[in-house]
Amino acid sequence: MIFITYCMAGVFALDQKKKILHYSLFPRDPDKILERMERLGEGVVTEELEEVLKKSGDRDVVSDINFSKEGYNVDFREKISASVYLRDNLREIAVEKGFAKNPAELNKFISEVQIARTRKRLKTGEKKDRIAMQAVSCVEDLVDISNRLSERLHEWYGHYYPELEQNVKDNRRYAETISENPQRDGIKGYSGTVGMNLDKKDLLIIKDLSKKTEEMFQLNEKIEAYLEKLMPEVAPNITAVAGPNLAAKLLVLAGGLQNLAKLPSSTIQLLGAERALFRFMKNKKKVDPPKYGILFLHPEVTNAPAEIKGKVARAVASELSMAAKTDFYTKENKSEKYKENLEKRLKEILKK
């Protein structure tokens, strides 16, 4: 059995006594090193890993690289002592194996790799919160537009067939029904009406309106589905605690992931309640302070008894504060941990 791990210098195979048996070094290029390390982190069998596997010949592997390869029995572990050993002795190993001429050159490589990682994050990761913010804002706009169009459609078509509102309560289905067939006598359930008669040209323009209204609902649904997939990429920990839609709304209110990560939990708790907070500051003796802002959309806050909503919102905000810092500063996915912490805290609140 061998232990296979990787560090900035390359891929290494060690025995149980942490003796290096085989290794394959990365190219001495910061961008390529970063690319190799990211691929290994995703479980890809790179050429360096392939080379080490061939050199060792051992089919039983313990590794912190979550890979699979035919003919190999891989025991994946998130942390292994071989990785710690490489990290603690990187300078000596890198020089000894010829990756760097001396510690000073290695320090230069480490600095260049960090710069390459930061540059890549600026181009992708950190900027993606802006994309999520645009998406959730678009959802809010579409909800407003579709509701306004639905209201207009109800009023307009209501002159012709007012009874339809009693049979079709859902706005989207109302628009779909009319776009399928605006003629009232062709709609299922029609049995007469007190509505006025309309010409064919009137019904055609109403049909066009109903189709556009239906399209607004469809587009809203598509963007919400897109947001559900995007948010776990942008901020997996915040999304786990708040859900994709509320998480994106928090980014908008804070002005981005970086700003949200800097906010204390008390401020996160009141995001969206700025007007209520201002009223309280102006009339402290007459107005009670707000206990939560947009967090009222969180299901735990929504469903909590009135007397403990504030405590629940504070618990949610506390986990969101930590989750935001993790999402921005370390990029680690600790979503399960934050969800468990929140569940534990909520149970404690309910017991009191």
C-alpha cells in the first residue's frame, strides 16, 4: 500500500514511514502549476499522477486525490499524514528533488503561483457574485412585470369574459388559457357570460398580450432555475444556509460577496430593514427596533413563533456571517457544517 498526494512541486508517492518512493514534478510555470493542482483537486488523473502510478506498480492506494482508475483500489481521504509531511518539508524536498535550485527560488515560485491564483479568482470567482446579483434582480423585475401584465390582462379580458377569473385563479394559467384560445365559447367550462362582445381584432391583441405575459412567467422560471445552479458555485456556504434566492438577495443588499463577508452578523440580520431602523433611531420612544430585515424570507424565520422570530433571525444571521467569510476568503465548502450548526442552535432556541 502506498500514499499518494501532491504539493506545489508535483505528485509524490510515500510509504507508511513517509519515505518518498516515487515522484513526478510539475512544469516550472506558475499558471501550469495552478492548473495541475486544480485538476488534481477535481480528481483528474494528470500526467504526473499517471507517471507516479506506473512507477510504483502498487494497486492499493491511499490518497487525498479523489480519483478513480481501472485496476486500482483507491481509498480517498480528505486529509492524510503524507500531505502534511510534504507541506511541512516542502522547501527541503523541492530543492532535493530538483524542482528549485534553492529556497529563495522556491519562494519566488510560491509567490508567483499565489499571484496566478489571485488573478484567476478576480477573473472568475469573485466576479461571479455580480452575475448572481444581476440574475436575482432580473427575477424581481420579472415578477413585477408579470404581475402588472397579469393585472392588465385580467381587467382587459374581464370585460369580455369576467367569469374566467372564478375558474382560473393562477395568473400564469390565466394567461396560458387565453393564449391557447381567446374565444370564450371555446374555453373549457364556458356556460354563458355577462361580458360584452369584442371584435376579432380586439381578441387578437389581447391574445398577443396573454402570450407575452406567459413568456414573462416562463423566463422568470428559467432564470430562477439558472440561479439555483449558479449560487452554489458563487457562494456554496451562504446558499446552504439561506437558499439560492435569499442568498443572492443578500449579495445585492450588501453590494457583493466581499462586502457581505465584512459585515457583522448584527448588520446582516437587519439587511433590508434600513427604513425601519431609521424610524427607530428617529423615534426611539415611540417605535420598536426592527428584529430582522430580508431574513424574514428565510423559512426558519417565517415559520417561527412571533415571540422568537428575532432570536431565530439572529441565529441565521450568525451562521450567514461565518458562511460569507468562508465563501470569500477561503473558498472552502463547509455547507454541511453551517447547516448542522444552525439546526443545533434552532433546537436550543425552541427548548427555551
